[in-house]
Amino acid sequence: MRFGVTSGDGGPLTGHVVVTDVVTGRPVARAPVHGTDWALDVPHHWPSSLYVARFHDDRPETPEPERDAEHEVWFVVRAARPAATSSVLVSIPFATWRAYHRAGQPGRSLYYAEEPGRAARVSFADPGGGPPPERWEEPLLRWLPGAGYPVEFCSGLDLDEGDELLSPYRLLVVNGHDEYWSAGMRDSVETFVRKGGNLAVFAGNTAWWQMRLEDGGRTMVCHRDAAADPVCAVDPRRTTVEWSSSPVDRPENSLTGVSFRNGAGAWGEGMALMGRESYTVRFADHWVFEGTGLRDGDAFARGALGYETDAAELDWSAGVPRATGRDGTPRSFAVLATADLRHWRAYGQGGWATMGVFRLGAGTVFNAATINWGRALSDPVVDRVTRNVLDRLGGAAPGPSWHTVGRAPRLRALAACEGLLFAVAEDGRSLLRREPSDQNLPWSACPPAPGPAPEIRCLTAPREACHPVPLALLAVDTDDRLLVRAPVPGPSPWVPAGKVPAGTTALAMCDNTLFAVTAHDDTLHHRPALHPEGSWTAVGPAGKASSLTVLDARLYAAGPDGLLTRPPVTTDAPFVPTGPFPTATALAPYAGRLLAVTADDLLVSLRPGPGPVV
């Protein structure tokens, strides 16, 4: 690395330089400097980390404003062999640091936002450009090694063409204040997650502005105004405006789950509010809160919120918050915690903070949605939540592929049909419903139809209608009758549709074929679905299945040996274990996932993969 240096009076420098590993605080090099340049050969034994080189003039002089910042150069050393020692990569937001450097000085900074003298182009070769005085990123960076996480580091700018860089890792961590992203950064990270990587955002105001890198990556461009950006006329997608604004129209929510547009900001004297605010738990059964002892409604993470937060647009009509999706937040987003910060409008921008997690392709995204998360790591709950995220999303071995999506109080059977999840209550006669989302939504009772209600043993629904049989709920009652009901939340009668093998305890339908399990003799049976009077034929052993369903044209069963699977053939084929899974009493498929009722009354969601389920 080559450095151009001058003394305080602009002439050659006579002094020295000290290079420090910022993460550990340990000085790693000291050297004399004479003249107008200095070169650093990075030793092979230096670990991947964030470093700062501080130049000192040995001659006495009066420091000028920002002298220390002007005499610092911050840089990252990447791993020589990516993921050689870690599956976690931490990004350093150099673009945001450079955007704020020399704020208010005409032509030197992207700030302040609406001042006519602000710059639209800033160079990474200019002096300074390290973290702002608050150093939002530093607490988490220093916590990681002490907590036992051997992470590796990259510059956020490395992500601009980062497909190859990211591919060896399981988890990318975005930390602190990472406000400025290029289209290349966004594309690389989204591709990484969709292919099965994970993203953990311990940050706020994330990816708010689109910027461009020019001059081989040495210059950052951000006009903040489509009319002033010449690229708008030739490539509107790369216009340097807010990601959610026209003509880009690519809300950051689709990557991060949340946005500063619905978040809150407290500036100036309002920054003192950061130490007073707390999150409120909204989904205590989620794996993110495992081991915290928290319950829904508890306050936690006091001091973690500020000075900017991100949020999703929420709907509270079901009694718990859920994302509407109108602002670009994915449908799979689960709200874990919220903070009502609308009173911050007295100091800047009123809004909310929304902690959440969601699926993006084959990967998972967690977002703490606040710039100040790292400064609350002394809180045992914040510490544990952070560890849960790093361990599950970034552990050397893949974490569990199932997660809790709500409560399932004493449910006997489960089925999904026409966008609703139906369940039979413990009494066998009450039918319940809820949306099959990842949010912990409450169950509502379906009003009963006139007349006595049958007692249901098991429930299922076909994936597709098979003419002339429409999509419907299929059930087996205690009289061994096959029953059919319209999949509607209102009252609807159960209509007899034939007989099932005596003692049937599980039912599924695939490829116009009904499959039934009789537990007393552990046998799987089948018959054509379109022939109600047809006879049932024994296929073979049922794997001691207590429930049965169909996903992606395969039979799945829950039994004492975990989750089992086999093709839906009408010849003898054994059920094969897919791996450990919570003891389940009911199964249903929805949108490429299995939903299961566990023995401890939780509703969990599972994405079966090509290999064993873990």
C-alpha cells in the first residue's frame, strides 16, 4: 500500500507511523517516515481485520481542526484464503464513512444533504474518511473476538463485484451505519442470500442511498437528485437517489426487510434519547430469543435504539404486528420486536423500529434495525440474541432448517387450502383457521354449520383440484368416514364422500390418489381419489407415521423416528428418515414448506432440502 504524506506546513514529513489492529486495539507496526511517500508491505501473518495507520509529525506544531482524522488511513486486510478460519464475513462501511467526512465543508463531503455547496463526487484517495466520531461499528467489532467468533473482514466496497468473495462464507454481517450502497453491492449480496447464504444486519439506515463507484472504485458518486445525475437518462436503474425512489424503484426492504422510510431519527440534542428507549418482544417463541427467558410484551435492549432506526409498515389488526408488504417488505418477514418512536419527531423523524427475520430465496436475513445495537452488547439479552443469530446463520455447520411460526395449542390435525391454514382443535369438533405466514398470528374459530359436528381424527387437502373434485378440506371422522368441506372461514357442512380403512389416523392426497395410514397395524393404504366407492389397497409399512402429507409430489410423514419421506407410488416403497425433527402430531404443506404441530404445542415451518433435514 502506497501513501502520499506531507507535514503540517505542506512540506515533506519527518515523523513516524503506527499501524493498529482496530479490532484488538493492538499496535502491529511502527516505522519512521521521511519525505513525501511511504509504503506498507502487509505481512502474510496479519489476520483479516480492520486496521488504521496513524501518521505523526515529530516536529512540534499546533493541531488544526480535524488534524487527527486527516492523519489517519483506515483499511481492511482480507483473508488470503477466504473462509480459511471462519464462515462469517463482516463488512466495513467505508462508503458511509467517506460520505460524512468533512460534513458542511463546500465541495468536500456529501453533507449536509440540501446545502448547495455539498459535493456529488468524493474521492477515497483524499485524507481522512475514517469512522465519524460516534464510531457506531466499533463496539460489535471489539465484542466479536472476546465472544469467541473468529470472523473475517472486507470493505463494503469489495462487495461491488463480490460474488466470488462472498461464495465461501455462510454469513455476511452488516454493522453500525451502512447507508450508501452501489448497485453492484446490492446485486452481489442479494445473489449470495438467494443462493443459500445468510445476512445479519446489526445496523440501521441500511442501504438508504444508491451510490456509484467510478474511476476504478476510487471515487464515490451520489447526486441525491435524479435531475442532476447524467446517468438517469441512459441507465435509470443506477441513478443516485434513495433506493425506494423513482426512477430506481427498488426498495431496500426487499433485501433488508425494513427501511428508514418507516423508521425514526433523533439528531442533535435528541441523540440523548438513545439511552432511554427499549424494544418490546412480539414473538418470544422465535429462535432469535432462545435462552433469553423473555415473554411477549417484555422490554429489552434498553440503549440499543438510535440514533436512526429502520422499520416495516405494520398491521396490528390481528392483535400482533405483521408486515403489510406494501412498502416492499417480503411476505415471509416475521416481526420479532418493535419500538414506538413516533415521539422522536420532536428531534427529527418520528417512526418505529422493527426487528425481524425473513427468508430470501434459499437464505435467511435477520435485521436488528438500529445503528446503536453494538453499544448495548453489555446487556445479557442483547448478547444472547447476537449469539443466537451468529450461531444459527453463521455456524460452521448448517443450522436447523425449521423455525417456530406461532403457537399450536392442543391441535389434533392440520391442512392448508386456498391461502388459509386450518386445524382441528383438541375436542375433534372445532375447526380453527389462521394465515399460513411466518408471523405468530392467533387462531380464530370457524363458525360451525347447523347440526351436530363430526369428531375428526385427521385432516388434509390436495395441492391442486382434480376434476371433477374441487379443492376442499378432506377429513376422516371417528366412524371411518371420508368427509369433504369447503375451505372457507365461514360455516360450511362436512359432507360424506366414502369410507376409509378402519382405524385410519392419517390421510393425504397426491396425483389423484388418496393415501391413508392405519396406526394399529402400521400400514399405508391407497385408492383412486375419483372413485368414492373404490376399494382401498394396502401398500406396505407406514413407518409408524402419526401424520401424513404431500409436498412437491412426495409423501412426508411424522413419526417417532422424526420426519420420513417416500415417493407417492402405489407399490411397496419404504419411508426414509430425513433427519432429526421435533416430535410432530400433524403436518401440512404450504408454498414449498412443511408446517408441523409439535408435541410442545408450537407451529413450526420446515424447508426440506435435497439432503438430510437438520
